[in-house]
Amino acid sequence: MALRLYDTMTRDVRDVFAMDDKSVRFYCCGPTVYGPAHVGNFRTFVLQDVFRRALETSGLKTYHVRNLTDVDDKTIRESQAQEVSLHEFTGRWTKYFNEDCKALNLLTPHIQPSAVGHVPEQIELIERLINAGKAYQGPDGSVYFKVEAFKQYGALSRLADRQITTSKTKRETSDEYDRDSAADFALWKARRPEDGENYWESPWGEGRPGWHIECSAICLKHLGESFDLHSGGVDLVFPHHENEIAQVESVTCKSFARHWFHIAHLMVEGTKMSKSLGNLYTLEDIRLRGHTAEEVRYVLLSGSYRQPLNFTFDSLKAAGKALKKISDFALRIQFEDVINGSELGSSFGPFQPVQDAILNDLNTADALGKLFALIRELSDAWGKGKFEQDKEAKELLHRGFRAVLDLFGFNIKQKEWEEVPEEIISWAKERWQAKQSKDWATADFFRDKVQQAGWIIKDSKDSYELSK
């Protein structure tokens, strides 16, 4: 079964597949490394991580590219304010970001190219655009993309269907602008005094690339003129992704990305995230409030990626309880968290409904619901001894559970499994049989013997479990 995923361009749910029949090549717009990423940023990165895991646990190979924006208006402004070099400033925040990714158990991209490391490629692409008649140098020395020269502009964001601001003479010099504007945008920014020493030589004089050109140039180098899927937060649809398409397709005359995967906004305690409200929580902020990165990951997976998600501290508490249920189940079924080899688990066995839910438009909420329903069902079966003599069924259960953990990216808390002595098992069975016969005196007798030996019997509706 193929992963089916909503495509922003076609407004339809479509199969994700490898165009070259080798690996699914996809690009994720990464962070601007001028400060710590917040939970809103990480919603996108966590969903992209599960997207990759869904492909790999279904048996497909992937090639994952995620960039780092280490030169733009914000990185230059903040590094200048702190009186440190751009390299030192962005290097510090890149390290911080990578550590947060590790804490959230995000798979490392196969390559993480930076904007600064690809300035020559960006200059080359700008030259191609000028030669194609799609770009020009303005009176201020900067180079601009000529929006009216790309007739398909606005197809991804449906710009033509909305009230837009347009002017043949207007140019947009800011790296990021969130209003609807069909203005020509900067590909190369002429050097300004406030840039300090952050400039490069180019055919148009000293300056630096604009923000939009970096992703286009990086994609062309590492993924080719056409590739399988492009992803980012929904806030990047316009203008960033719209501009990426225009820049590449203007020179290649080919479809840029076959599939567009966007993740909706995150809200915090029912309100929009903003610096003024003080709710741009980082992973460190949440740790200081007593919660774990794994709880954050769980919450970020708890709703549909196509709908805004309300992130609350109550939901973090609930996530902690849910993760404990998963960990308790692992202990109950004597699961040993051992990965053989580097590939993700791909045999789901009794947990197949969980994978099916994920492959159905990355429905993480439905998948989690199915997981807990199966945990209840399989716990009861285990308690009734249905896996005691059937080694094949037990192995299939363990392999399926391993695949589920890989799919969600959960790391269960490691607990050493201690074999229950045969004598304790025998007493517990005697107690259970007595209880079913309503022989309460005998049931209490064996319960006390089990407890005196250092074990506890926990009853459920149809069975029981033993724990130290």
C-alpha cells in the first residue's frame, strides 16, 4: 500500500512514489538559524520526520534534503547587533537546532546544505534567469525576478483567485513578506552599509543572495530539475514556495516538484503564536516546566497535519500518560528494545491498522487511536496466555511493536524485564481461577502469597498482569 498524501498544488490526495524508481527524493525548508526554533517550527519538522518514517517502514528508500538559512535579513541583523561574525553566530544556533532535533528523535537528513555554502550556485541560477529574460538589475544595483514574465505565477497559492496587490513598477526588497503581493522580488541584494562584511562578489557587484533563491539553487544541485516532493509550513506557500517554483521553472521549463506537502499552523493555549504574547515556546522552555521532548513529539502528532493544532500544557500531561501506557505495554509483553541493523522496522503484524492509518494521508491521530485500541486488545490476550506457547506469534507481536515505535519515532523508557518465577505464575493463576469461581477466601490467600514474594497482581476486565 502506497502512502497517499494531500498535494497543495492539485488540491487532491495523491500517491507518493519515487519518479526514478529508486528513492523518494524530497526537500524540506529548514530553519533560519538566528535563534532557537520554537514548537511551531518543530510541528513541521516532526510531521516531515513521520512522513519519511512512513515511507521507510513501508519499504521505500528516501533521500531527504533539509537546508539551513544562514544568511538573510535576520541573521545579518542579529549577528551585527551582537558584534560577532555571521559564521560564529549562525554556527551557534545551528548546533542548538541540531541538538533539539536529536532530543525530538528526528531522523538526520541525508544532507543539510546551507545558503552560505551555496552562494556560487545561487549566482549561477541568477545569471540563467537574466539570460532567459526573467530577471533584471534594478537602479539600486540589486537583481529582481520579473514576475509578469512567468505566466504560471500564483498556481500553488491560487494567488489569481484572491485580492492581490500588483504593480509593474513595485519591487520587494525584504526577504520575507506575508501580504498578497505580485511585486518583483530580489534575487541578489546590492551591498548596504548595514550588511557590514557580509557580502560576496558577483557580476552585479558586491552583495548577497535573496532568501528565495537559496532553496531553488540547493534543490537544483542536490535533487535535480524535477524531484518527488517539497515540504514546509503552510506559511511558506506564499511567497516563498511560489517564488521557488518561478525561479526554477523559468530556466528548466520542467515541473519543479511533483508533490507539495504543507503542515498547518500551531496555536498555543487557543491563541496564535507571537513574540508579543510570549508564547513562542522553545524546547528548553518546555523542559523547564517539567515536560520531556518525547511528550512534545507526541502532542505534535496528535492532530491532523492539515488542520491547526492547539498546543497546551494539559495536552503535554496527557501525552506523558499515553507514553507511559506504551512503555507499560512493552514491559508486559517482555519487549526488548533492540534494533538489528540500521533500517527501520517494516513488519507490522497485528499492528497493521496503525500503518494503514498513517498511509492514509498521514493520519497520525487515527493511527494513535488504533494503537491504543490494539494495546488493550493485545494486553488482554497476553494476560490470558495466548502468546505463552506460540513463539511465532510472540515474535510477530514484538516485530510489529518495534515497527510502530519506529513509525512514530517513540523511544520507550528502558526497563529491564525480569522473568516472573514459575511459582509466582502458578499462584497468580490459582488466584485468578478462584476469583472467577467467586471463592474469595482462596483468591485472597494466593494474592497475599504473591505480594509476600514481592509481586503485585493488577486486574483488568478479562485478565491480569504481574509486576514487581
